[in-house]
Amino acid sequence: MNFAVFAAAAEQSIWIPKATLTEANLPDQSKKVFIVTGGYTGVGYELSKILHRKNGTVYLAGRDPEKGAKAVSALRADCPYSVGRVEFLPLDLADLSSIKLSADLFKSKEDRLHVLTNNAGVMRPPVGSKTKQGHELQMGTNCIGPLMFTMQLLPLLQRTAAVEPEGTVRVTWASSVISDLAAPEYGVELGSDGSPKVHDKPTVDYGQSKAGNTLLSSEFARRYKSDGIVSVAWNPGNLRTDLLRHFHPIERFITWILGHDAIHGAHTELYAGWSSDITPEHTGSYIKPWGRLSPPRSDIETACVGGFEGGRSVAEVFWDWCEIQAKAHL
């Protein structure tokens, strides 16, 4: 690892300035509608709590109805005076055949969507773990599934952006400092057919999937900037959440000691999705803890605009591969 990468990773992990946008100064979110995937636990839950307390309508999207119901009840009890709503939305990102149904259910209930926070993901499962369609679990759950869900909601995002203040309709994507530390060159190692290599090394495959989200965010920004939708990726920070469940007990203990509470990650996500610092000119940007604009690792930044012969970027090739996987299940 070169010094620049180490320094960038350290700068995202320690010596972090205080968040500039928190529950204390977030404006009222009345009449705004949001989706937070994985919104019933960890960072997603903390973000959902902030939004509901500010009168936003929040859909907690995830695959566990029991956890969803408990979170909905807790959030309603936490802020009974909110004029917004909180609802559970079934969504299994590891099963492509179910994602269109989830998006259709949301569209049957709402006619607008202001911010989609692609927060849900899986981290370092056992080697060989796969989605229902046979993709490496982290690539399928962290990249293919979120892109498919986002694209099913794209027409609603476009209609909302057409009538809302400039730069306020957004899609945000979960990256990680591990993309700096462990992702292969250009973030995602692609074969001649555009498919990402499965390394069978949980940390490398995790870093690749998180870098993949940075690429997808950049490519979404390129394709849909003219529609007025802002797209950014973010590293939530090193946090004490359920994502650590697949770690070795010693790793989990060390990470827990050195990590930060989930609310700080929620502030990073809040900045990405709601800060007035983020304008249409910042679409495609990367956000580091606890809400600061920063470039990703230099070769990942290059992958967003180039990296392949023939003028196509790594991000474009990767996007096309993910879309092909999804289209078979529409």
C-alpha cells in the first residue's frame, strides 16, 4: 500500500471533523418522501429516525419483515408528533426476481421520491456465499441489486426532480474506506465480457463491491445529470453496526473498540442526501466522514472516466454488466 492511500484512509478514519449537518440543523422535511434501504437497523435506522423526527415520510426497505415492523413501531413511538409517516417496504437485494415487485409496491403508494439512500449491504460473508441468482453475495447485494432497484424508481425520481428545487432530488450510494484499502486496480477487476472477477477473498470482494458503488454513482451522474437528479457515493465511516457479524471475534472486538457509533454514519448519509453544500455541479462526487467532499482513490477516480481502450470507462462497462444481470428478471 502506498503512502498516499494509507494517508487517505487514515484521514477518513481518524482526525475527523465534526459533522456540519445533523438532526440539530436539518430543515423541516414535511411532504418529502424518502427510501432508506436497510433502514431498520444500524446507520439506516439512525438516518430514518432523523428524517421522521423532521416530519419526513420514510420507507424502511429490507428483507426482514419482523425487524421492519419492530423498527416502524419504535420510530413511531420515538416521535408521535411527526406529521410524516414511517413504513416498511419489503426488499431483498440478493434476489433480483423480487426487486421490481418492491419498486412497484412503492410506486403504488407514492407519486414522488425525493431521496433514495442505497444504504443496505453485506460485508465479508463466508467465501462462496451467493445470491439467489448465483452472483457473489457482496457483488449481488451491494451493486447489482441496488442498481436494479434504483432504475425501477428512475421515472419517479425524474418526475420529482422536474418539480422540486434544483439539486434536492438525489440518489446516494454506499461505498467504504475498504475500497481504498482492498479494491483491485480501477476498483473493479473486469473480465473481457465485462463481468467482475470473484477473488474468493472476502475483504477484496467487499472492497470491490464498495468501489463498484462509487463507479455506479459516477455513471448514474453522467447519464442522468440532465434530468436534475444528483448522485453521490459516500463512505459512512468505521462504525459499530451489525455489518461486523461475519468478522472473527477478535477482529470484531478491535473494530468495535476503534469504531464510532452509528449516528455518525447517519450524519455522513445525511450530508450526502440533504446538504445544501451538494449542488448539481457536485453530482458524481464522493463523500467522506462525517460529511466532506473528497475524491476517491486516484485509480478509482480514473475508472469513472476511462481505463479501457475504445473510449469506454470502467464505470460504463461495469454498469452495463450489472444492467444485463438485472434485465433478465424484469
